[in-house]
Amino acid sequence: MHVARCGESGPPLVLLHGWPQHWYAWRRVIKPFSERFQVICPDLRGLGWSETPADGYDKESLASDVLALLDSMGLSRVFLAGHDWGAHAGFLLCLREPERVERFVALNDIHPWIRVAPQDLLNGWRLAYQGLLAAPGLGAWVLRRNARLVLGLISAWSAQDVWSPAELNAFAEPLREPDRAHASAQYYRTFLLRELGPMLAGQYRKSRLEVPTLLLSGEDDGVIRPYQLRGFEPYAADMRLELLPGVGHFTPEEAPEAVVERCLEHFGVEADPR
């Protein structure tokens, strides 16, 4: 796993990115976090500069990767935040080994206790890209041949235009590599064929989240709608939901100051008085 690090003192804070990004997704919050934490930003398998194995793109395996990373770094307990697939892996990590996480912030992701809702009929189009990316051969081919797909998805999911062309290209270009394009297709193929069905059938409804958790999302997220974030109450001992108005799917980039403020508040750490 490729890991970006910043900060030499304080407790460890692990930040897990989502798709179609890598550690650079946290660039606008790393510095303020590093004033209070040792910030650790790994690239999830197949993304960024981490290795691209042929399989293992189920989200339980992503959680296992992070746990193995913590072991290799000698970290017995950390603060944790995750965005998109990184948040999903973070939920599973917290359910599996809650003693490893002090507190958790999940950004822009549906919790593991998702249920089908009538509104899904009106919002299913928002997830059409998943079928395209998951299609054998086609998904990886599109990513390799057409960077505009990634740029278009980032734009469609956002509520604010906050990226320079160089920043957008930093996320699109790595996915044009054949192995990384294949890995991205595997993320979604695995989810649609192996993970979504069991989740909807209640795979995690016998599990209870004991780690204090903040679910923070943009109210105008182009992928995740607010109604999909509710319904976790019977399964979480200490979890609350907050929606940021005027913010889309990429909260660490669209609203970095709010993300830092809410995370520090949830982690019980005072902001830098400077």
C-alpha cells in the first residue's frame, strides 16, 4: 500500500479515500489535521499508487488491508475517517474490530444497514455508472480510453466547482493504466454481484456499531441522497447524521473547513487557536 503521511506528533488519524480518487483527495484537510494528529493517508488497493492485485476488491478485503497496515505500522488504536468506498471499508473495520478505532467519521457513503426504499425508483439513474464500470471488458476499456468519464462523474456528483484541471487530471490519469482500470471495474462488479444483495438481505443487521460515529454528507450529493443515510439507529450505539447544505459528494474538497471542524469536534480535539 502506498501511504502519504504528514504530522509528527499527536494521535494517529487514518484517512481513507474513495473512488475515483486516491490519497490526494485529502489535500485540503491534511495540513490542519496535521497540527493535531499524525495523518496517515493510504491508497486503497488498485487505486493511486498501491499495488493492483487481480482480485480482492470486496470491501471486507479493503478493511483487512487497512487493519494489516495498522499492524505493520505498530498502531493499536487510531482515529479514522473515510470517504465513499473508504467510508464503507471504515464501517466494516469498526464492526469487525471496534477496539482499533477511537472514533470514526464517515463521509458521503451509505451505512451497511441499507434498505430498499420507494424513492429508489426515482433515483436509480444516479447509479447507472456502476453498471457501466462493472461490465466485463467495457468498464475498464472506457476508463482507459476516455478520461472525460471520470471528469464528468466528479462534476455531476458535486455541488460546487472547486477543482483546477490539474487536480481533476490527477484523479483521471492513473485510472487509464490497464491494471488500475481493471481494479476500478472490480470495485463495482464485486459490489453489484457479490455485496449488494447480501447487504439488502440484512447481512449486517445482527452487527452493532459500538464506535462513536459521525455520518457527514453533502445535502446536494449527486450520488447519495439524504433519505438513504437514515435507518441506522437500531444498529448503532452512538452515531449521528449531519448534512451540509450546498455541498455535494466530495465534502473534503467542497467544504474542507467544515470537514475539519466537524471531525475535530467529533474526535474531541480542539482546533488550533492560531
